[in-house]
Amino acid sequence: MLSSTYKPAISATVTHAPGATLRDSPSLAGSRIKRIAEGEAYSVLGRTADAVWLLLQAEGRCGWVWSYHLHLNAQVHTLPIVSE
């Protein structure tokens, strides 16, 4: 989990919207929380070790999105690795 002092400074903008979904775990098998639309921007809280999935904060909830759907304002490997 994230340290309580971690402050996200990295944002992600949705660039490939078809199929972009916020999920409760970093897997296509994860339950869908909500769809996200092209052009929307979110704070990025972390990533999986392989950086395939990113943990976003959206409307007061956290969820995982496949990184293919996103453009970051920083290098992905600067994000902390987060466990589920």
C-alpha cells in the first residue's frame, strides 16, 4: 500500500477511450468501477511492477486502468509500485 505521506504529482489523460475502464484490481478480471472517457485527466497514485496497470484516483475512488489507455505527464517508472 501507499505511504500516507505520498502526494501524487503525476497525472494521466485518457487517450484511447474505447474499453478504458477503472477496475478494482489490476486485471481484466477485476470488477468494473466505471468507464473513463477520452480527454479526462486523473491523478496517478502508483503502478504494478511491470507498469502495465496504473492506479488512478477518480471521483473520490481509486481503481486500476490498463496503461495503454493513458498518457502520463511523467515517466511511468517514477511512480511507486503498489500492491492491490
